[in-house]
Amino acid sequence: MKRWFERFDPGFLIAALLPLIGILPSFSADGVIRTADGILHTHRIFAMSTLLAHGNLWPRWVPWFHLGYGYPIFNYYPPGVFYLGGLLGLLGLSIPLAFNIVAAMAWIIGSIGTYGLARRLLPGTGALLAAMLWSYAPSRLFEVWDQGSLPQMMAAALVPWVLWGILIAATKPTRRSLVYIGLPFAGIILCHQPITLIGGLFLGPAALIIPLVNAPRDWRTLFRRWMATLGGMALGVGLAAIFLIPLAAELRYVRASDQASDVIAYLTSNFLQPSEIFAQPPAMDLTDLRFELPTTLGLVGGIFGVLGLMALIYRKKYRWALALSAAMAFALFMMLQASLPVWEFVPLMVQLRFPERFLRVAVVFLALLGGASLWLIPERWRPAGLALALLVVLAGALPMVYPNQAFVTWKNLSPTDEIDMEKTDHIWGTTSYDEFNPLWGKKPGWDTNMPYEEYRTDPLLIQVDIIDRMQQAPDLQVEQLGGATNRVTVTSARPVHFRQFYFPGWTATMDGKPVDVYPEDEVGAITIDVPAGEHIITLTYTGTPEQTIGALVTLISIGLVGVLLYRRKPLSEIAPPLSEVAFNPRLAGIFAGGVVLVALVNTYVISPDTRWFRQQSPPDAPVYMQTPVNMSFGDSFQLQGYTLDQDHIAPGGLLDIELFWRAEKVLDREYRPVVQLVNLPLSAAWGVSEPLIPGGGSTAKGYPLDRFASEIHEIPVFADAPPYIGHISVQMVDVATSEPLKLPDGTDRLILPPLIRIDGSGANLPQHLNVSFQPGVELWCAGIRPNGDSLSVDLGWHVTAVPGTDLNLFVHGLDANGALLEQFDGPPLGAEYPTSLWLPGQNLRGQVTLPANPAMTQLAVGLYPPGGERVQATRDGQPLADNQVVLTLDNLGCGT
């Protein structure tokens, strides 16, 4: 015991304490912060705790989810963190407290894992800096304060543990080293599918490459090293088989098996811009209802990463510099739209929808690079350098470690609270897309016309469906006996429907004897054919053979873990040698005490009594708003203003604008904003953003009048948008009626004044003509097509210099003698794109329509300023008569 204590690296203790600065504010109220996912994950923890308390050792089906129709949530969504939170609930902790404890555990586990991983590569000081960079990366703080996804938090925290295990196995491939990989890898699988898939893109190659890097001259043991790394990952799959096997075998039973038609478009809209990835988040504005932390690795992390890469090269650690740089480069690439073909190629990748998830893995490699930066400092100065570096990272993070939203509290959390959330927020079964809705039935089962207060005291209640209950007398009589048991009396044989989705694994007994169950046609509710008379019917979810097989494989794998761990030799290989222990007790005590002191001061002094590191705008003057507008929409909302940093956008790109809204009265209806990039005459849109409500939350009802809501619109501009000029249009639409609210002038949309230019050179035009109009416009091609009673004239223009003024086009239809028969006069591209805004290098195609006069044999084309003389026209350098080009009707065309 003494020897183990002497070998213990106190850096692990400091790493465990580092997250304390950010963790304590999350316990500042008896509830859960109102994040995007936090509330629904709280309900899942409550469901898990309730089902465990009723003796269900591995719950898969929650009977009150999906408005009392039941939902196979834990059969398809990894239940790991909910199981952990449910166990805490069984110990008597409140469910919100269990949520916060699990979030804190994820933070601490990830910090320790990052330190342990970094200690295999770096000195202790560098490893501690790596743990700090991981703990306070903006992506971590975004998870805590904006997203609230417990499964993603925990899965991301286990990624460094798997890499640490791979390094151990590649260095010393013992039987026990398989466990070091298998346990955390199983944890990732059982926590979060997206991180499993994304992590697998890094962990799989690492399991193959690291043994090669660690033993380039020891080829005799290479196979053994591979067996250890790959075997460890296989062990993790076996441990998670209780979830994986039913998931794979039974995915065909739910709607997630069908890829949504808009998934590619939605994925594309969520790719990050290069400028976002290392942006430094601004200080939080406490008056902003919807202040959103950006998805970024942060400027501080980026700087430390670059310094660390330089240090690795300086120290001639070329292999690790290359490996970490390659991992970072791949992660960054996968967050940009250029990686879309890879997303489409890898199975199931597009279902992840959010490329920013790669930040959760990328931050591990960035932390390792950043930790290496202390190698640039002489060894004797590294403790001081570490202290300074920790303060720099903390200074960058402090503006993001405070809650902006209110905490949600429940006096007595119950299933009725979950059903209320579903009815209000339309988060069916606690999922955003209702992707686990069973496929039986024509309708999705969103009927809210049901009594559900009974669930408060009887969470396992399964009722006879409302369709039958409304028709009880005299054909059907029902008495609820508790849980899933009903006394049903029918006067003649008939099918009886229960308010529970049919799904493989459901069984039923009638008067103690098994009976068949099947889905009815409308919503796929469980149906039983009941003969005349009085009967006791009990429904039970007993599971499927695939679920039983998965459980058996997991039990066998657990037994294998016990076998692999059984040995007398202590676990010495996971600790660094004694000579490499980084912190003596005195130095460790100083760092640990400093972390605890800062955490306490931040939580009990800075957070409640100051506004340091945060903004608090006046409700009518948001500090991050650049341009005030103060326009009322239907006396319900006021658009206070906007922030726009772009004046041009490429086709297929994202146009970012931040709007600031404030309610003008207490709202009892729901509204949603519609923001578009429109052309100048407002006849077409080139992109649209339409979130659920102002600020992107779940409901606009009850907006407080003393706060405002910011919302960032990323407008995806169509890939075929022409290189024109447009405006941003803003509307506010009543969700119930789809009618836009009126502005004070009676219109229904506000046009923001900035001109937005769409980049690009425009159409691909053939150059059949060589006609120049001064100043700076060339006519490259013309195409004339009969179109019923009219003649369509396509003209292709090339711009060599800014015209500087608005020009009109004339197209005259002439007979064989040159007499004027028909004519058009107006802007070459209509009101959409005046010539004064044309740019050099653009190719522009316009169209003019003339009546189809049989006597017309030629066309004359020219340009002139309004009220002025025709501009000079030349062809092949020679002046043209009357400054016009005359075209026959059998020209070469102008492309498509």
C-alpha cells in the first residue's frame, strides 16, 4: 500500500478538481438549467428511476411517453447516463440533482482521462494543461449551458480514456489492457450514438496505427499489440451488446429506419464556417433570453495548439506531431461543407445532422497539442508557466461559465410533467424528430385528447384507448385495476384497443391465459380480440429474442472482464514510473488549493454579487446589437435591431445575421420569424431561415417584457443563386394561422437596408458576338426562340468595367427594310439587377419578350441611359451605325 501511495501521481487529483470552477455554478439552484436537451433528459432519468424501482432491471419501453402511447426510447437511444442517473434517484436523490451530478461526473471523468492520456506523452505539467484545455473548451461549456445533452457529455468524456487504454495496450499488451479499452469504449456506445460513430473514425485507426508507432522495430510483438487494441474494442462491443444487438435487429420497426427527405439539406445548413472554428466566444449577456454560445474550439485553445505543435517539432517528436495534426485536420475538415461527400459515403453519418459534434473529439487532440506547449519553457520554469497557462485558459472561459437561462424546478416530478412537455413543446417521447415511433399505423399518435392525471400516481398505467372509452355504454365497460391491468366487459365479441403502441415484445393475458396482440390500423395501438363477457386483461412488455441474446452476450462479456482482471500483480502499468511523477506533495497542494479557492470565490462572490466577465444590457439596448431598428410587428413583437457582419455571400454559402426581438405585451400565442434573402423587386428569394419561434426556443408564450431574445439566422443561400444584389427580409408569422403580423405601414415584411451581394461570375456564356457598349459592357451572345404568340430573346452580357450608371436596354423588331414593328425598353435584367451594380468579370443572362410579328426579320439591340443618348457601340472594334447591333432571327443561341 505504501508503495502504491508513493507512486500515485497527485496530478490526477488536481485534474479531478479543475472542473470544479465550472461545476459549482450548475448547482446554484435546485433544478436543471433550461437548455435545449436538459429538460427532456431529466424526464428520461425520472423514467429510468421509476422503472428500476418497479423491478425492471434493464428498461427499454416507457409506457407513459408519447402521450401515453408508450415509446421504446431505451431500445434505440443509449440508456447509459439515464441508468446512472436512475440509480442515483433510487438512492433518494432528487431527479434534477441526479442530472447535475451526472453532468459533473462527466466533466470530472473527462478531465482525469485527458490528464492520464496526456501523461503517456507529456510531462505532468503539460498533462495538467491539457486537462484544463479539455475542461474549459468552449464546446464543453456549450454542452453545459446551451445544449444540456448528458449522453454527449459523458460519451465525449470517455474518448480520452479509450485512447489512453490503446496507448497502454500498444505499449504493454497484457490481458488486463483489453479491459482498459473495453470498459470506456462500451461506455461510449451505451451513452451516445453520434459520439460512437464519430469517435470510431478516430479510435479504429488509432488501434491499428499506435501499435505500429510504439514498436517500429519490434515486429515480432506487433500482432500481439494489435490483438490487445482491437480485442479491447471488440470487448467493448460485447459489453454493450445488450443495447447494440436489439438496436441493429429491431431498427426496422421504427421510423428512424427511413432517412428523412430533408436530412442532407439540414446537414448542409449546419456545417461550420472556417472563421467559426477558432472564434473566441463573447461574454454572456444576462438580459438575453436566448444568448447562444458559439460552437467553436476557441481562440485560446487554438493558440496553445499551435504553440504545442511547434514544441513537438522542436523536441523532434515528429511522429506525435504528425499524428495529432492529422487527427485535428480530419476533425476540422469534417466540420466544413467540403466534407459532404464523406458524410454521404459513411453509413449513417448523415443522420448525425450536426457536424459540430466533431468538436467533442477534436478538443482531445487540441488539448494534447496545447499541453505540449509547455515544452517551450525550461523545465525549472514549467510550474510557473503552468500556473500562468491555467489562468489564461480560465480567463478565456470565465465569460462562459455562468448560467444565462433560468433553472427549471419541479416540486414532485411525475409522468404528467413529461406529457405536459410533449403537448407544449411537441417533443414526442422526448425525441426531437419522433424517430422511434413504431411503424404500425397510419397516424403518428399525437392525439392529446386523453386523461393523464392518473399517471401522477400510477406511472405504469395502460388505459383502454380513448376511441373505445368514448363508446363504452352499452357495448363496452372498463374498470382500471392499476398498472397494465383492466377489467373489460363487452356485450358481444369485439376488438379492444389499448393506449399503447404495438411493438414486438408485448404480450397479454386474458383471465390468466395468453392471448394474441396485434396493431390496429389508425395509430398502431395494441389490440386484443375480446369475447363477450367480463375479462381481466393484463399487458406486459416481456421483450424479444434479440433483446435476450444481447443481454446474454453482455453477461458473458462481463464474466470475461472478471477473468481478464483476475491476477495477483497490481495495476502498475497504468501509473507512470516513480521518477516521472510530476508533482511533489507541496506543489500539488498549492495547485489543488488554488483551484478550490478560485472555484469558491467564483461561485459565492463573483457569480452572485458581481457582473464580472458578463454583460447585462438594458432591455431596450442589446450590447451586441450593431444597428437599431425598433420596428413593431403587430403590436406583439418589436425588432430592436440586428448585427450583420457580411455584405456578400457565395452561392451555397451561409449568410449570418443576428436579430434582437422583444415582446411588446404578454403573449398568449406562438409566433415564428421568417428571414429571407430576397431580390430587389421582392419577387424571389434566394435563401430562407425559419426557426420555430423568435430566439429559437420551444415556445413564444410568456415572453418576459424586461428581457430581449437574440437569434442567429444562418440563411443557406441557394447554390444556383445568380450574382445579383439583394436585401434581407424579415417577417413574423402567427403559427396557428400562418398569417404574418402587420407593420405600422400595413405591410407584412421589413426590408433591412444593407445590400447583400451574391458572389460569382455568373452564367457560362458562349462568345458568338463581339459587341462592346461603352462604358464596360459587352454583348457576347443572343438567342431568339419562338414561344407561342411571342418571341423570347436571350441576351448574354459580359462586364469589363463598372458601368457607373443605370442603363436601359432597347430591343427593336424590324422588318426587311428596317422599319420598326415591335419594341422593348427597360433595364437589361429588369428591376432585379440594375447595371449600376454590375461588377467586372460577371457574365449575366437576361431575357426580353416581343410579340411574334410575322413581318419581323431582324432585331436591333442597344443601350442608353434614361433620358439620354444611346451609348457608343462597336463590333470587332468598328463603330456600329446608330450605336446598335442588328441581329438576324437565325442566330447561334445563348446557351441554357
